Amino acid sequence: MTVADHPWLRNAVFYQVFPASFADSDGDGIGDLQGIVDHLDYLAELGVTALWLNPCYDSPFRDAGYDVRDYTKVAARYGTNDDLERLFREAHDRGIHVLLDLVPGHTSDEHPWFRASAEAAPNDYDERFIWTDSWITGGDGLPFIGGEADRDGAYITNFFAFQPALNYGFAHPARSWQKPAGGEDALETEAAIVDVMRFWLKRGADGFRVDMADSLVKNDDDGKPYTRQAWHRMFSAIRAEFPDAVFVSEWGRPDESFDAGFDMDFYLDWRWDGVPNGYNMLLRNCPSPLSRDGDMSYFNADSGTGIAPFLREYRPRLDAARDSGCLFNLITCNHDTARIAPRLSPREIAVAYATMLAMPGAPFVYYGDEIGMRYRSLPTKEGAYTRTGSRTPMQWDAAAPDCGFSTAPAADLYLPLDDGEGPELLPTAGTGSPAETPSRGAGTHVVPTVAAQRDEPGSLWNTVREMIRLRNSLACLDADADFDVVYASDTNRSFIFKRTAIRHDSSLAAERAADAASAAGAAATANDAAGESVIVAVNPSRDVETHSLSRAGETAERSDGELLATICSCFADDDSTDESLDTASILFQLGDVSTDAGTITLGPQSFAILVLR
């Protein structure tokens, strides 16, 4: 399906919650569903319109809930099924959609399906999982566990040994125990997962983020054609009953995931053999999440590179999304990815998040990123290993016990709170845009909290909130609005692009324009904000950069012929002849930004949205 089938996605902003770490309502030290309900007004205040919950199903929690014991039962530590249905209702009352996390590739080895499948006597679950024909038979190149069941066979696993792989078949069966994709056994597994979707959609869920969506069929070909066919069948079944359900894949290759039938895909943070992908170049092009040494991330003011390498990878994927009518989404972080603080400074993070919130696709904000929560080096918890440091408790209020997360003793918390130990990134003295450099060595830092940043003009929280308000208000910042690069370079740091609305509903435009002018608190009027396009200008460096931008029909200043041969001109449309920076007004800015006679001057670590009148 496409964005046209789910129009609310056009100005959607998602917020990801790791349930164990967001808010604890009963004082046991672990976050829960009621804690999320208690903070729905906070999410509405921030401006988010959709919520993604990491798995909250019954689980032994050896992999933080990605080892599901019962897909249709809420884990006791989080509450009850009634609590989750209440969350759906309360969120909907605030205009917030809720997506659950679907784990279709494997279960826990404690799931009743697997226990039945492991029995020696034949039963209906014999082929629900992938078993070899003998306990000493290897997995034909796949990870396997033998000698752990009454059944004479070894079972294939995904990730950990306690996560048996569900049987969607093999693209090219080569052994007697390898069942064909699309065969009877695989179809029964697909039907079981459709039943799981149906169960929660009936109770008020709005859709699912799908874990490892590309990994269902074993030994699939390049492009995952058999896995795509499996999703075609599952979507055909579930969407006949729930046409409004939304699905976002953890896939990372939109040309494949959208053909499979997903509405959205993520630009995943991949770094294979030390080589970064496009998303990694933006925020995490570094050897370590806890050091700036060797960091070449675009938003690093000191050592980052130009934006062009990112665009070369990003633009073909974005175009695949646009051709499919679907969305390719950027994330601030997630439960599997290291937070960018303290490696990047608060100012660097503000410029980064403002930029990402102005980009195409539906942005996903990971809980706590709106205040700059920090990655920490912690012992592993529930199979997280290095990911543990991105799953620490939400920091609400430094004056409250447990920073407002819980009332439990510190030793009982799911993970330790940020204790303030470690180097702070401090602003240096000077005028204009604050430049920040990391303190080296031991020290302490101010623990970021919602309470402190709410009342601080220019805080990261207020920056994120204002950008979300603008995004909610301006059709030209919609997820599917046009995206045209004006300036990009391999070496120079500036990045300038144009967003243009692609739909025209006069009543909606007027309402959203008024909201934009109010939210920005700038000199722009509602009429200014109603423009169909904006220019977004970014300079993450410590230098001042000035650019001459063209009127319609002229050539803008550019330096990367290879890249720019693949992207569109900012002022190429015939109906844009009156647009230029001569009459532009700045709707929102960070740092020093000015325009004069068709030029734009970007101060150090600056960002601006300019309305073209």
C-alpha cells in the first residue's frame, strides 16, 4: 500500500519507547504500560503523532522481549492485555497512533509452539520450526542446536540458541528436512503470524514495526524474492480485514521491502567491515560511540566530511520509496544503536536532529533523544551486550527520586540511571553561535532531564519540539513532499535543500500555516508560512560558509558534478519564477544565519528554514 492509503503518515512523527525504561508506575524498578499511559500527555506536548513500542509480550526476557513466549499475552512486568488496550484508547484520544513490534522470524524456546514441536510424538507443530532429520545432523550452514529435545533432530536458530527459527521454508531445498517456501508447512506458519496481527489489530493496535522482516525464508536469493512472496500472502490476508493497518519493516532496502508490501522502511545503521553506509555517515561514522577520536560523522563540527557521500547512498533509496508511494525513514537512534551523546555535543545534536526532522520520510525519535540522553558503557542486560547503554531509564526530573522514572531503590532499577560521571561537552566563550569542544579525561556532566530543558529557551528539547510543530504545520515538510538538493559537497560542509508540497488542500493549508506561524514564534505571518516550499540550510562546521543561490532558470553554486547529475535543481519548476532568497524570511534558525541579495551566510553550527514568498 502507499501513503495515499494512510494520509496520516504524511505529517507523522514517531516516538519509540523501550517499555522497560520509559516510566515505572508501580515502583518495581521496571517501566510498564501504565507508565506510558501516564506520559501520553507529554508525547502530545512534544508533538509526536505515533508511538512504536518495543516488544511487550510475555517472554523469558533473555533477549529483552525479542524471545516471545506468548504473542497474545502482555508480559506481567509490563501489565495486562487490558492495560495495553487502555493504552491504545488513551493514545487515540490524543491523536496518537500505536504500532507494536512484531517478531515473526523466531520465538523463545519456551513458546508452546516450540515445546510441542520438540516432542517425540508427531503433532500439529512438527514443522512449525526448522528441524534437521537427526540430532547429529548439521544445519547445512545454518546455526543449529542438537541433543536438547526428545525429538530426534537439531533445530535451526536465529541469533541466540534460545530463539528457534520459525519455518517459512527454503528458497532452494537441498535436504529432506528442508521444506519449500510457499509449501504447506510454510503457509501454516504464515497463517499463524497473521493470526497474531489479527489479535492485536482487533484490540486497537494501528499496525506493526516488523523485526528482521527480510530474514524469513532461508537461503533466499538476492533481492529476497521468496521472502517478498511470503509477505505478499500475509498482507493479502490481513489487509482484507484491516486496510488501515500500517507496517514498517526493519529491512533497509526499500526497493525490496516496498515490493513486499510494506508502507515504510528504515535507513538502518550499517557498518560492515569498517565501511559505513549512508546513514552511518551522518551520525556514527566512528570507531567508538564513546570517543571523538577518528569520528568522521557529518555532524561532527571538527572532523566531519561533506554531505555528498551520504546523498549518493540515500537518494537512490529515497527515489525507490517515492516510486512506490511509500516512506523511507530516518531515526535519531533505536534500541540496537548507540546514542550519539556524549560523542557529539549538544549543539551538534541539535543541528543534526533539526536537519533530520526537515528531511523526507516519517522521522522516528528514540525516547530520551529529545533531551540528549547519553550512551553509557554498561554490563550486558537481557542479551543486549553493547546495546545495553542505549536502554537506560528515561530522565524526567533530577529533583525527583530516580530522576522521575521510578520510586524503587536504585539497586532495583532495570538499568542504572546516568550518574553524572564522565566528561561534559561545554560551550566555549565567544560570540555568535556557541562552539563546543569535548572535555577530555575525567569529570562530571549535567544529567539532561525533561524538566530542566522544558524551561530552557533554545534547549535541545525545545528545538526538537519546535521542529516537530513546524513539520506538523507545513505541508512542504510532509514525509512525501518533494526533496531537491540545492548545494552539496564532498568537502565543504554546507547542505542546502528545498522541500516542496505535493498536495494542495486550501482549508488544510490555511490551518497548518496558522499553526506554523504560531509555533515558530517568528516574524513570518500565516501567509508567509502558507508557501508551498521552504529552503533548509545546514552548516555543521565551525566555519562561516556563504553561498550564492540562483533565481529560477539559473545555475546554483555547486561543486559535485557526479552527484548533482543525479539530483534535481532547486528552482527548476516553471511555476517558481518569482522564488529567490531576495524575499525570503527565516521561519526557524539555530545560530547565525542571514540572507542578502540572493546569498545565504551560514554561521558556525547553524541551521535555518527559510520561507520563499
